[in-house]
Amino acid sequence: MNRHRAVRLLLGTSTAVAGFLGLPAVHAQSTDALLDKLVEKGILTVKEANELREESDNDFNKAYAAKSGMPDWVTALKINGDFRGRFEGFYADNPDFVDRNRWRYRLRLGVTANLKDNFEIGVRLASGDLDNAAGQTSGSDPISNNQTLQNNASKKGIYLDQAYARWTALNRPEMTGVLTLGKMENPFVFSDLLFDSDYTPEGAAQQVTYNLSAQQALKLNLGEFVLDEIGGSNADPFLLGGQLRLESAWTPKIATSLGAAFLSIQNDESLPSSAVPDINAGNLRRTRYTTSADGSRIFAGLQEPVNGYETFVADAAVTYTLNTFPFYAGPFPIRVFGEYLHNTAAADQNQGYQVGVAFGRAGKRRTWELSYRYKVLEGDAWWEELTDSDFGAYYANALPATVPPGQAVPPAGRARSSGYWAGTNARGHVVKASYSPFDPLTLSFTWFGVDLIEEYLPGTDSRMNRLQVDGLLKF
């Protein structure tokens, strides 16, 4: 038996096993490792190894297609996901608020199919808590995949979190261009000052990257997203956005990022709290009261926003990486960052910003992270239903439930009832500590200390301390 026949026999065995298991990654990794080792020992030349690698790939593709039933234009099928368990506590300084604790989980499971000619299809299922979604009539909370443990172990929901098609129309070393349609991962690079990390917008997105050099890349992100569809109307609300970013790696130790963006919500008058999931609070909205038999007025909900949303955003970050750091595996990044936004469609309460610093980055074995942020998000700086659903404070007597006959009703308000509300109209601190004892496992502790910017009753204590203890297991 000559050496080539022996190598083909080994590769054939690897192909058969990986094809039987349906694991393309196992085949590719084992084949590459074997051939690289044979080249290293001088048994094969680089040319011979490449020929055998191509032959093995063709054999595997045939075996995999036969085993999986996939057509030959499917080049890869990837499965990924994560599970996060969470303990959460709410502790207010105001004695009218009853402190509470709860246990929650988040489950996500995704499948991605890579196709020939640079096409991709992605689907992701995720948990979602319909029971606790205020103002929710169908589907699940758009800015959270958390599910609360409650209702005597009732069966929990699984929802469609992503469903998209993607085409990399440009795929050259100096430039790439990607078109995405459907329900997708957010294409914009923003913090939770503007978008909750669980938000998956629906519509179309275009992303173009131009590599100015080996150290610098200029990126353009565009998005056209549907916010609601109204039958019998041509005033559907939607979101348009454009973002330009410059990512630079000046040296192996120093990297920077700069970003500028404009976000516009069209037909915002079609976004009353009764029309879309009313999860957050903070925007100034017109009130609606009905008249009872005795002439008193009864609060019936918040209506459309008083102001529109035409928001400019700027962000910057500098990262310095140390070669080593005590009790940390690998290079140690230190990142300083800031973000500012301004809504030109509102006369006041129209700005927001955050500044912060992060030491390290968790996510791999024996790595950790410690970060601090100070956030300010005025009431009408951005639409409340897109922002971080964890950043909120206590509203005391936000709007009266009833108004006696002859007394004027409040024309507008920032929250529809007393209690804890996340969203805009809030400022405060966020401290997070994370540690990854193993590659798939990350443990985290987060504290939010948040106050309202504009209280309905001046002088009331709105401070909320929110604690989160997480365990995240990913694959």
C-alpha cells in the first residue's frame, strides 16, 4: 500500500464517520489537522496535501448530502444557542414600592444554512414571557427573551426570534456588501442606550465594509424596519437609519472606533400604546380619559407620542490591550467609551449620553470583565419601546386613575401608572462583573442604580436598585 493510498484510506474513514454523524465541522477540522501534520513530517508536499484536501471535501459533500438529504448547494449547516438562568431583585428607596424577587431564564436555539453563491438562511427560536408583557395582546415582548418562573410550572412559550435571508453580494478582499431581509440581528452598532440587546428588527438592512488598509475599515450600516402595519391606512410607522463607522487598529495594543448615525421614525403618530407592545415608559404621550356616569373622568391609557424622533447619534471608544494581567488568561483589553444622542424633533428632554470603562472581556476560559457605565436618557431623546428594558426607576402616582367632575385632566404623561418602569426619562449607574471559569460558561453580577429625570410628583424618591445574577451556558 503506497502512502497516498494509506492517506486516502484515513481520509475516507474520517469522511464516513463525520458524514454518518452529520458534522461538517468535525470533518473539516480532522482532515486539515491530519494533512497539516503529514506535510510537517515531510510525508506529503503542500501541493499533494491540497489535492487530497479538495478530493476529501468532494467525497464528504457527497456523503453528507446523501446522509442529511440536503441539496448539493447547501455548503454548511450550523447549530448554536445558549441558556441563561437569572435571579433578579428590585429594591426601591421609596417606601410605597414593595421590594420583589424573581427567577427567570432565557433560551435561544438557532440554525444557519450557508448556501452556494454567498447566500445564507437563518432561523432562531427563543423563549418569551407573554404573561408579564404589559399591554401585550399577541406574540411576546419584543425587547426581552426572558421567561419568569411562575404559574405553577405552566408550559412556557417558544417564539420566532429570527427568520432572515442574507446575500453577500460583494465579497472581495477590499470590500464586502451584505443584504439582509426578514427578522434579523440588529445591524446597527449601538449600546442599549438606543436598542435593547434582545431586539431583533424586521425589514431590510444593507451593510458595506471597505478596508482602507490592513489596520482600518470603514463600515456603512443601513436599515429600513417596519414598526407596525395598519390595515386601511397608508400611515404605517417604520424606522429608517444610517450609520457610518471607522474601526482602526493603530498598533497591536491600541484600537479605536468612531461612529456617527441618524435614526428617524416615520409616522410616529401611529404608535399609541394600544397599537404596539407597551413595555417601557418615559416618552411624553397624550392621555386619554373617558367620562363616567357621575361626570368623573377615568384614565383609559396613553396615546401617541407628543414629539417625533429624528435622532443623531455619535460614539467613540479607545481600547488599550496589555500583554498579560494577573488572574487573566491571554491579552487584557482596557476600553474607554462614550455615546451621545440628540433628538431634533423634540424641544426639550431630547438628549442622552453614556460614558464608561471596561477592564477585560469575559467569554473564554479563565477570563473576566469588570465594567462601569453612567447613563442619562432624557424622556424624549428616543422612542421608549426600543431601549434597554432593564434600566428603569420608580414612578410615584404617574397619572391619576380618576379625576373628579370639573377638574382638568393631565394632557400628557410619561408613565401610565405608578410603579417600576424602564425606558427613557432615567439616569444612573450600571456596574457589571463577569467571570468565565470554562469556555461555555460565564457567571455575571449586575447592579443598576437608577433615578427618574422628570418625576410626576416633584420631590418623590424614584431611586431603584436592580440586581441581576446570571449564569450563561452557550454552544
